[in-house]
Amino acid sequence: MTIRLYLDEDCMDHDLVHALAVRGLDVTTALAQNMIEQPDEAHLMFATAQGRVLYSFNVGDFYHLHTQFLSTGRSHTGIILAQQQRFMIGQQMRRILKVASILSAQEMHNRLEFLSNWG
């Protein structure tokens, strides 16, 4: 099954969401889901409950949450992280689509990927 994506409030950009959606990726945002100003753990739990991979620029906090979840026996549906302002919209879109074309939703389970590795 193809990954479904959830963009937290740090990285949600209308142009990116539109670009991914018109290319067939199921994508939603913190804004669309009324999750603005929620704690990072709430975003990860929401994405997991919805069966979505979380995409964020918040590298440090979500890396920490990923390791915390795994060390305490909790699971998540996957995380993709990118450094803010490192990639233009087109680069983000191409790299996210590459992840989605190679890794299934099942393969993303409890997995953390850095967008920089998908060039």
C-alpha cells in the first residue's frame, strides 16, 4: 500500500501539498485536521491513528520521539524529516514522491527517513 502523508505545521506549504496531491499522493496537513499548536507527540499520534507518515522540518524533536517510541515499545506509521529551508518545494516534492514510490506504508512502519538521503 502507498504511503499516506501528514504534514505538521512546521512544513505545511500549500504549493507542496497541491503538488503532491495532483501527483496522486494522499496528503493532509495539521491545518486541515485542526491540529495547529498541538505538541509534537500529538502530531505523531494523530498521524499514526490515521495511518499516515508524518513529514516535518522539526528534526530534533521528532528524532527524539522516534527513539522514545521504539525504546518504550510504542509504534508509529513512519516519519520523514528534512532540514528547514534546505530544499525548495520542487525538491521536496520529488524526494517525497521517490520515498513513496520505493517504500510501502508497511515498510515505513516504525521507520525514520531523512529527506536528504533521497536525492
